[in-house]
Amino acid sequence: MLRGPDARLRLIAMLLIAVLLLVLGQLVRLQVLQNARHHATVEVLVSREYALPEPPWGCITDRNGALLVGNTPVYDIGAEITLLRGADIEALAAELSPYLGVSEEALVMALTLPPGEPAAPRPYIWRPLAQGIALSHTEVLSLTRYSWLTLNPTWERYYAEGTLAAHTLGFVNQSGIGYGVQASQRRFLQGLTVSQIGQVAVNSNPLPDELAADFRFPYPGTDLRLTIDRTIQAFVEGELDYAVNEYQAEGGTIIVMDPRTGAILAMASRPSYEPSRYPDYAAQGENHLFWDPAVSIPYEPGSVFKVVTAAAALDSGRVDLDWSYVDTGRLEYGGVVIRNWDGGTYGQQNLEGLLTHSLNVGAGQLSTQVLGPDLFYQYVRAFGFGQPTGVELTNEAAGLVHLPSDWDWSDSYAVTNSFGQGIAVTPLQMAAAVAAIANDGVMMEPHLVAERNYPDGRTVTVSPRPLGQPISAETARILSGLMARVVERNMPEARVPGYRIAGKSGTSQIPGVGGYDPNAVIASFVGFGPLPNPEVLIFVKLDRPNVPPSMRWGSQIAAPTFQRIATRLFVMLGIPPADFVAGQ
């Protein structure tokens, strides 16, 4: 036993020290070792995200102001399930299921507290129940009687014309990834969403004092007016559907543009999709439908490329309308032998004969004997091939052009590229290049956005932008005349009564493993008019038409499609025929 006051004092001191050490240990554990975990717990309890509803994205209209893409209100709905202790979950699920479009079983699982959840303190547990639900005012009022439900208003894109111009308009998903003009112009279309973190207010103010002072207000996105004409777009899509069905093609593309400005009046491709249902396509593994064949999928253009070869030869000054060569039906260069498309021999031919008969051997003579590879590819690049056009669309491909300076260069490219084989371009690149010929040699940047209307009332007009002048105005006029005579003398399928049309057809083979597919082609035609001052360029491409071999030429199936479109389009745009003008 401890005896005496000193011994008892020592015992009391030891006990006090032990208790103090225990308290200090707990303080060290709580404030040092477990500080981060407890701090996070406190933050969850006292902090909230303060946000105003997401503002709507900017609307998209056609060039005349007709709505193409707008917004419709929807709700993201969730539940604070910690407020549901003791509630009849199954009954609540049955009541909510018709509103949310979610099965009762799924709602029961979402509303049920985790097993072993303590009665107190009650942590905040929120769970999402449904996203993007369209509700009427009556339905919203009905749901507000559930105090534990959260209804977050947001916006969903509304496509006023359904599938019209689907590839051009595109979409943006919740992750910010998308296609078409909506993805490329997202920085303008998407408004400012305001969201800040602060402590829970302890008074009646909706925001904590430290946030209320500088809380910014959201603003909507910028509206876009496109160059697309809704009426022309619908007409073109109808003609494309007719051609694909008539010739049993696997797909196709039609582009209508103003060669003077580069404005795209219509651009359609098949197969297509419905932008408002993009999650359904993604779930079914059909993401390939989102890629726009007009700008994202290069192809070998075939004989339409001969106008580029002829333009280069004329502009270089090395040939003129008196130039001629002897067509033997065969040309060997760079280790390959090329022949004319029909295997024929045409004898003495000039530049007009080369284009009229679409002679591969003549084009090869120009690129290899007249120009030479270096000068030929200087013009190819000047016409924009091998680089994106800059149009306001995502995923634009640059195409493929082999240059003499490339490590994988072969001399054979110089001869095969002259007639559009072994070179890959997009339909829009091809259309823009021929548009330069129609526009006195000046190449305009293809564009879709005509105007931006900002939420503060400012309007910014997007001016046409020249990309350069690959050929002179004189060369462009000479070549336009040659192309017009090709249509007038050899291609009745493309003629439009009362109007002078310049054009060129093409039929290209499709490369595959081990060579070209002997049973499949791409038929195309590109034309512009009316001469002498072209206002419209139309490009038509039909992929893998399933027709007899005697019909699967661009002049047989793509040119008639061009003719139907041009005949109607000149009237729609108010362009009078030449005989009408002459009578003024």
C-alpha cells in the first residue's frame, strides 16, 4: 500500500498524466492522422453546390431564318433517399413510375437505403432517378409535393425538321463530344453555366454571403444562321434518296454551293441518322453513321479529277487550245501501264477531245510529259487537295496526296493521279476545287455559318474568305468553255434547257485488299452554271450502284441526277434562262 501524502500525490499525478496522454493521443489522431477524412465529412455536411439552371444553347436557323435546331425543356430528377426512412418504398415507386418512365423495380432499388445505414447522424445520400424527362406543367406540380425529390430543369436539343441536314447539324453528347456544326461551333452555341461551392446558408438568403456578392448570372448561347437553305436541302435530300433507290446504290453525297462565295446551300449524304436519337445509334454500335461522307470519308475521284490536270496544264502556259497528242490507247510511266477507260485508241486529240472522251492516256501525258511531277503537284496542292478545306464541321479529313518529296513516293503516282486514281479526296474538296474554275480561278473557303447573333444583341456576319487563286481568270474561262462543250456535244444527260452548263463526269474504282474491286465503282458528276456567270455548283456522287455494267458510269447515273437538281434549282433561285435574258 501507498503510505503518506507524497505517495498518494505521486499516484494522482501519474493518473493525471496518463489521462492527459490519452487525451493528447486522441487529439493527435483526430486532428492530425484523421484530419483529412473528418474535414471531407464536414465539407459534405456544410457545403453545397449553388447553381442556377443551365441556360439554353443557341438556336440554329437556315439562311432565311427558318428554325433547324432549338431547345425544349426537360428535367433531371433525383431523390434524397435519407428522407425516406420508414416510407413505403414500393408504393412510392408505383406512383413515380408513370412520370419518370422508369420501371417500379428500378425505382425501388434506387430509393432503398443501403443496408446497415445508421439512424443518426443521417448522412446526405442523393441518387439520380431519371435524366432528360419531358414534363408538363401539371406533372411538374404533381412531383413537387414530394419534398425529397429534386427537379433540375435543363434543356434538350430540338430538331425542327427531324432528320433534315443531319450530318451538317450533328449533335453534342453530355460529355461534350459530338459531330457536325454543333460540335465545331460549341464554343459559340453553349452558354455560360454558373456553379459555385459554398457553405449552407444559415439565414433566409438563398446564397451564402460570401457567394452572393459576386455571383454571376448565366447567359444563353449564341444563335447561328447558316448558309443552308431549308427548301433546297429538303429537295436535294429527296433527289438523293430517289437516286440511291433508283440505282440501288449503297450511299451517296450531293453538295450544292455558291462558287462565288463558298456558301454551302445544301449538303446531304446517305446513309444518314436522326440526331435526336444519337444515344440509340451508339448503343447499337452504329457510330459510323455519325461520320459525314461529304467531309470525313475520302475516296478516289476518278475522271472528274481530269479538270484539275487540264487546268494545271493550261495555266502553266505549256499547252493551249491548239495543243494535241497522238492517243495510242496506252502509256507506260513509273513502272505502270495505263489505258483509256474503254481500252480504246483515239489517235490525234486536243485538249477538248481529251475531256470529251475522258482519256486517261491524255491526262497522263499532261502530268508526266507536259508538266512533270513537281509542277503538277504544285497545282494539286494549290487546289486544296491533301489539306482540310476549313469548313465549320468536325472530323474533316485531309485526304491523301503523295508528293515527290514523300518517303513512300513512286513515279507511278504522277500518271495515275492525273485521272483521279491513287489519290484520295473528300467530296467537299472536289467541289471546292471545281468551284474555283467556276469563279474565275479564285478558290473560296467552303463555309456553313453566315451569321452569329450574340445574346447581348450583337450580330457578326461571317464574310466569304478567299483561299487563293490556283489558276488565272483567263485559264478558268477557257476551261469552263471546254467543260461546257463537253456537256453540249457529248453529255445530253446533264443538259438543262435554256441554260449553259459546264461539267465533268467520273467513274472511279474502289481500292481494296490486293487491288481494285472489279465489281464496284463510284459514279460522280460535278457541274456549274449558268455560264458565263455561274451562280451554282452541284456535285453528285453515288457509291456502289447496283446496275448493269453498261450503266454504271457517272454520265449514265450521276449526270441525270445533276440535271434534275439543276433544272429545279435555277427556278428556285430565280435565275432566268439565257433566252429570257437575251430578250430583255
